[in-house]
Amino acid sequence: MCWRPMSWDCLNLRSARRADETSMTEFKRVIPIEPEPAVAGDSGGLFSLYASHGKIYPRTVSGRFARLRWLAVLFTQLIFYGLPWLSWNGRPAVLFDLTARKFYLFGWVLWPQDFIYLAGLLVIAALSLFFFTAVAGRLWCGYACPQTVYTELFMWVERRIEGDRVAQMKLDAAPWSAHKFGLKALKHAAWIALALFTGFTFIGYFAPIRELAGHMAAFTLGPWQLFWWLFYSFATWGNAGFMREQVCKYMCPYARFQGAMFDKDTLIVTYDEQRGEPRGTRGRKADAAALGLGSCIDCGLCVQVCPTGIDIRQGLQYECIGCAACVDVCDTVMDKMQYPRGLVRYATQRAITEGLQGSDIVRHVLRPRVWVYGLMLVALTSALLGSLATRNPLKVDVMRDRHALARVVEAGDIENTYRVHFINTAERPVRVQLSVEGMDGLRVAGATEFDLPAVSNRVVPVGVRITPGAATSGSHPIRFVIRPEGDPAHARSEASTFILPR
């Protein structure tokens, strides 16, 4: 049995032989496979290394992990389809307004200056991936990845229209007829409807979805909105309806570097070779010990339910997405044979080789690496949420006028000009007072109070003056102080310079 996740022994030639023997036996009954005719003069020394991809027909499975998987599907899709319709203060609760360069997240309004929060979110996402992978392998892939979720939805639609696994294989093998065309057309119509609704929801995160629905009903969508709607709908239809496991096996990079994130104490879906071998068929009442057989009856159901078409009995493989469908079906078989469950189960390499159980497995799983990931994740998440909760809704940026460093105005005063950029991220209007500090006699020429509408930005020119002789010539540090009316806790102070000519 191979336990090295990304070793050559585990991966060599597996991609070319994923179709299980049981599935192929059933398929051959439907489509007899004729041997290729011999070519005249062929010495038999040449052969093709290309193997065309065969469609995988996953068998329906029920059990605790199947229920968890569907709960994850319902939970994630309730969030995805529901969030754009929620309202907050008269606007969408979640909206990424790229045109106005504003991101609305419930009570928060984020601007391009808040890019640090996006960076923090990406770091937290990466740490979460490391943490959950170190603990229990590809949980994300098996339960929450959009590719897995939409593949489950599309396969559910397919089963409702075309029937179960065997019915689908017979239908695909049958010649074209009105019945077959009708079923295929109905299936694709349902797929396209689901894909179009998914695409519509996706662009509803970037444009108010209620207005978007009105534009769609009136056929007045903008060109970019139409493009992204059709593009995302087509991607959903193609990936979940046709490519399915090929996205996980050939396109997703996570499958390739997961080997560096696993170790002997990572919980993975695994086959207990010591208990299951030698495998072989037998009757329910047969004595396996007397026959010299293990618990595996070689039924092949673990292969038939696998959405990527692998045989878990060959050891850990990069194509395994950790959905645990093989665990559910194997437990069902063990119940029928009146054998203990767990021939295929979530376990660690150390647990299998050393026979660990219960608390011993948990103790090894909660190793220093997991604690480090967990503590970092808690610390960064707390810091991010704390920063968002306490952030100042008023942002100020002061820029010197580079066209005129200093000039003499009436009464001989020396004036420097600046551009003050106010950003009010709060969803209420604010009046601010502007003053300058840092030099005796320094004052603002003109208006010192400004009104900032809710969720807006405003740039105002500001002149700062000083009496001649109040300071020596040269560059002097000063500070602009901005105080929101009635909210001194959110006052801002921005540094700049004041230049006095010789």
C-alpha cells in the first residue's frame, strides 16, 4: 500500500487507468468493445500512449458524509444566492461597486485606501487552507469548493431526468431517438437555467441585483454586464456539466501541492489494507477467516461512487477530493455483511500502521504545526475584525501644490497652497473643522469648515499663511488637524511642510 501522497509510486500511470474494473465490465455489456483491426505490416512494436477520457458515472450514495456534503451545498448556496438580495440602510448589504470604487460589506464601506484589509483577508484564507489541510486533508475540496458544489447540483438534476448510474450508461450507449433527444434536451435546459441564474447572481455582487433584474426583464443590460453574465453562466455549465472531475485532476493547482501539506498525522480517507486484504468475494454467511480472506469483498462500490473515478484501495492519490463517498458506501456493505465498520474511514497514516484509536489519534492530530496555524489564524482574524470595528471613518490626505511652493499675498503674508482630500466612509454626513499647527502665527486662509456627504470624497484647495518674519526661511514641518463636529475621538492629523522663501 502506498502512503507517500506525491511519490512516483503513488502517481505513476494512475491517471491512465482510473476507470474501475466493475464499471468497465458493466459498460462493456452495454457497448461491446471491438478490438482494433491489425494493420498490415504492423510488427507490434509501436503502440499509442494516448487514452481518451471515459465519462465517469458516480453511483448514488447515502450516509452521514453524504448528508454533511448536502448540508454544505445548501449552506453555501443559501449564502451565495441570498446575500445580493439583502438590504442595508437602503442599499445592497454586499456590493462590490467597481465603477465607484467602493466595496459595501454590511455596515462597512471600503475604499481603495483600505486595500490592507483585502490583503489581510487573503492571508487569513491561506492560513485557513493550511490549517484545515493539516488537520483533515482536502475538506475544502470535498464539501465547499464551488466546483464540487455545482457538480453535485448538476448531477442531482441529471439523476432526476435520466435516472441512476446504470440508466445513464444505457441511455448514452443507446442510438439517438426521440426519447433520448428529449431527455438530453430537458437535462441541458435545466442545466442552462441553473447556470444562467448562477451567472445572474454572480454579477449581482457587482451591480445592485434588483436594478439588474429590471434591466434583464427590459433587455437593457449593458455590454459588460451581458458579457460577464454569459461568461460565468457558460463556465458553470461547462465545468459542472461536462468537465467535472477533470477540473479537480488537471486544472486545480491544489491537488498538485497538497503532498507538501500532508504528513503522517493528517486525517485522510484511507483504506485499511491490514484488515481488508486479501480481498475476495464471498457469501454473507461465509467465514472469511476460514477462506483466508480479509474484510473487503471486492464489490467495487467504493470505485463506483467516487466522483473522480479512483480506487481508494490503491492508497492515497492526488485525485482524491476527500468527499468520503467511499466511506459511506463501504460502511453500508460492512453492515450488510455484519462486519465492523471502518474498512474505509478517516484515519491517519500513523493510526493505520500503529493501530491507534480514539484519543491517541486526536493527540497526534493536534500536533505543534496545527497549534501554530490555529493560533496565527485566531490572532490575524481578531486583529482584522478589531481593526475594522475601530477604524476611523474619516480619511484625509494632504498634498502640496507643486506649481507654487510659496507666494507673497496681500499685506506681505507668505502663503503655501495645498489640496486636502477628504473621504467620509460613514453612511451619514459629517461636518469637519480644519486647522493647522506647528508654527507661531500659522493660519488657514479662507473656509475652515466643510460638509462631507455620506460615503463620499471631496477635494478642496486650502491656503495656509504666515506673517513675514515669524520664522526663518526654509522648510518647516506643520500638521493639518481635522476634527469632525461632535465626534472628537475620530479627529485626524496629517503631516506636511510649509516653505518660507529667502
